[in-house]
Amino acid sequence: MGFITSHLVILWLGLLSISCGASVGLAARRHKHWPVGGSTRFYEFKVQTTKVTKLCYTKEIVTINGMLPGPVIYAQEDDRVIIKVTNETPHNATIHWHGVRQRLSCWSDGPSYITQCPIQSGETFTYEFTMYQQKGTLLWHAHISWLRGTVYGAIVVYPKTGVPYPFPHPYEEHILILGEYWNKDVLQLEKAVLASGGGAPPADAFLINGHPGPLYNCSANDVYKIDVVPGKTYLLRLINAALNMEHFFSIAEHKLTIVEADGEYTKPFTADHVMLGPGQTLNVLVKAEKPIGNYQMATGPYMSAQNVTFQNISSIAHFQYSGAAVDSLSLEAKLPVYNDSLVVSRNLAGLRSLNATNLPLEIDANLFFTIGLNVERCNRADPNKTCQGPRGGIFAANMNNITFVKPTISLLQAYYKSVNGHYTEDFPGVPLKTYDFVNGAPNNIPNDTQSLNGTRVKVLEYGTRVQLILQDTGTVTTENHPIHLHGFSFYVVGFGTGDFNPMTARLNLVDPPYMNTIAVPVGGWTAIRFVADNPGVWFMHCHLEIHISWGLAMAFIVKNGNGPLETLPHPPSDLPKC
Ligand code: C2O
């Protein structure tokens, strides 16, 4: 097959011996006030076109260094990370380091047309940032068009040397990164979907570490496997890198104990299944304490929206005890029904920070954003052409009824250099109209479901303590949306079903989880809090890629502060040009 799959097994050989691509003492472009002590980790990413055979079908996909999933970035807390990205494909590319808070390094965040112009064919851009006060499991992925369908990988940040995990040390660690795979070219797929005005076609398979598992057409031998020793405890670093699908995950007969979510420790919480929206990560401990055998690990869809066709066959991998007969039948993993939102809310309620330091108890800015889909009128130039959205309209999506329009140069450059005409600063802090967002939403498609279009941002003064309510709407369909904020983690202080009601909402101001992507409950709301103490332009969007394409996004501009380490540095000299 001529195709390399990365080995995502991490053997823990003591805190000093991290299996890292390279660790060199480069003189970094380190800010002079940065805490010193971390190492510098240098990686080279070549964006390449690679031939793969999956499901008995050979095609070319875009990869990093020929790998699916791509290479793992290893670091320790406070390390400097430098990744030189060279684009050897004909497509534009950028890479985003999802969950890296990019303290004073917004230029290296990566979302195309937000913090940078794309790296064009043949060009190079070097990303550089510090894992400042961060550790845990995160991910990186392409952040332009639908390229992240095949361009993604794990980020593993260990604690500083000598600092243990806050749980018994696992015998071994493994990365399991969930993906979504189409036999068609994802970039062409995106074009076709957007041209049609309709929904995204279902994936041909889901993947675990690049392998679909035995249940799809012609995939019997393309299965990922973890070998385990009876009696030992394993740390699994679960990452959902799927394009358009939220995923359940479970292991037959085994319980999963969540100890970290989105790269922040949690109080241990044990569940039979977990759900991850795209962009979310969970570290779970699993004890190999069952009779010797071969157990399935399964991932399958969580689909809360109405009237969507989707792939409902699970991707299977194996959790195989040493001593089990190689050809022994594997015990079947049971996943919740695809629309079991109760499992999702029960798990969310179980997520508690281990220590919620710096949770803002007072609030300067009270924001309220609705999130949801809408339908625009079909106004194609060709009268014979039909639009394939609901009732002959065009699918769109919005926040506070504003459909995000991608600018033509990056917002960060426009802001930094005060170039007029690329965005407006009037993104509304609250909805322009108030109504029963969930049950009384306008639904006379397309007549009353059109949104306003624009590249609108919300400006925040440095240090603003923000509370933001994310409210799902019932226009077209209610749906669980995984909302991701760049540049910050936020405390998830509350969530519920129906419309947010400040009189009755119960908030957790003691130990809320600290996350970077929150799956807002279907037909419900979530309250998040963060301190806007990182200057730059920060994208916030639904992490279902089709919803970004439809405009479910906005951006914050966080202004510089006055103190030291409160000003965004100059752009790097190799920042790509548009
Ligand atoms: Cu992981 Cu803007 O995305």
C-alpha cells in the first residue's frame, strides 16, 4: 500500500526520556520576559500529497510527512515549540494548534484568513509558541477549507520533569485519534456541497488512528490494535479529529475513568461511554482487569439533529490482552443509540476541574450568542439550477443571526496594521431579537430564516472578565454544536436544556471544567467564563466543519493591555502574504 501509519504508542520510560521528534537548544524568538527553563522542540512538517488505499480504493490525500494521522508533537509544560511547515501540495494550507492558548503568539494560531493568509504552494511558514502553563492532550489540524479531513495529529504535553500526574502512574499510554474518511476527495466534496446549497454527504468510514476497522466495505484487515497486559492500567489519550461528526467511544466490558478533558485535569469520573465533539480531547484510564480476551474499542456517531443522513457504522479497534488467542472472537463494544443525549449530559455534568484556579467570580461583559442553522433563499443566476437545502433554499448557519463571511486578508493583519474595510466591530453582544429560541424559532423556510451576512467582530478590552451564554436555536433543527474558542480555555460554569433563564440557571462556581471546545446541548445552552487576557484576534466557531463553511463563526479582538507581557509582538517576518 506504500502508506505509513504513525505508531501512536507511547512507552513511558521515565519522565526524562520523552520520545520526541527532536529537541534542540535553538535560540528561540523567545520574548525576553518568558519564564526560562523549558526546552525547545523543533519539528518539520511537509504538507504532501500521499497515495492511500482504504476500503479497497486508492486515491491521493493531503498529509503531513506522508502520515495519517500525522506526526505527534511531544513537549513538556513551558517548552517552546517550533514547527516549520512547508507546503509541497498545489493547495493552500495552514495548521492550527488546537487548544494551545498561544499566549502572546496569536500570529502562530493558524486559522486561515483570521490570523494569517494561507501558506501557498511551495512556501514555508514557521509556527512558534510556548506551551505556557499547559500540559495534556491536544491536537493540531489544517485550518483552511476541509483540508483537516486528512491533515490532523496529536499534541502530547507532559508535565514538567519531576511533576507526577495527579493519578496513579499508568503502565502505558496510547493515543487514539478519531477521524472521518471519504473515498471522494474532501476538497472537491466541500466545493460540491457548497455549490449545491444542501447538506454534507455521510462519510464512507470513521477511523481510529487511521484504521476503519472491520465493519465497512472491504476493511476487514485494516484494524488498529492495542496489546495490553492483564492487571495493568492504561492511559488512553482520546482525540476527536473528525470533520463533521460528534462521536461516542467505548470499550467492551471496560469502564473509562476520565482524568483530563481538553488538556486540563479533572476529578476522576467513571463512565461506560464518553462523547467527544470534533476538537475535544479526553484522557481516560482503563484497567485491564477482565478475563483474558480480545475486546472491541468502538467509536460511532452522536447525531442530535433531525433529518440528517449520516454514517451509522462504527469504527472498531481492538484492546487485546496478552495471552488471548489471536483469532479469538472479540467481545462487542456497546455504544449508546446515536441520539442518546442523556448520556452526553450526564457525562458533561460529571466533568469537574481538579483545581479551578483563576475562575472569574465577577463579570465585566455579559454576552449572549445564539447558535444555529438557517436557510437562505435560492437566488442562483441559472434559473434551471435548484438549491438543495430545505425547501429549495441554501443552508447557512449563524451566531446571533450573523452569518460569518470570511475576509480576503487575515483579520489579525487588518487589525494590526489598521487596514480598513475588512471587518466591522459591530458583532452584537446579545441577540438583535429576543424570542423563545428553542421552541418559538422562526421556521417558515426560507421566508423568515434568513440571516445577516458580515465579517463582524466583538472587541474586548484587555483583561475583560467575560461570561458568555451559548444558546442553541430551533431554526431548521436543534442540534448539539461543539463550539471552540481559539486562544483561551474557558470555564464551563453551567448548561441546561431549553432557553437560558438567569433566574433559574444553576451555575457551578466551585469546580467547573476548563475546556477549549464545549458541546452545547441540543436545544439547550451553556454558560462559559474566561478572562480576555491574551491580545489578538481569536476565532470562535462550531467545530463541525460544514457549519464553519456555512458561517457558524465570529471573532473576538482582544486589545493590548498596558503592563509587561500584555502586548502582541510584531508579526513574524515569514508570515504568508495573501
Ligand atoms: Cu480546531 Cu478553529 O479549530
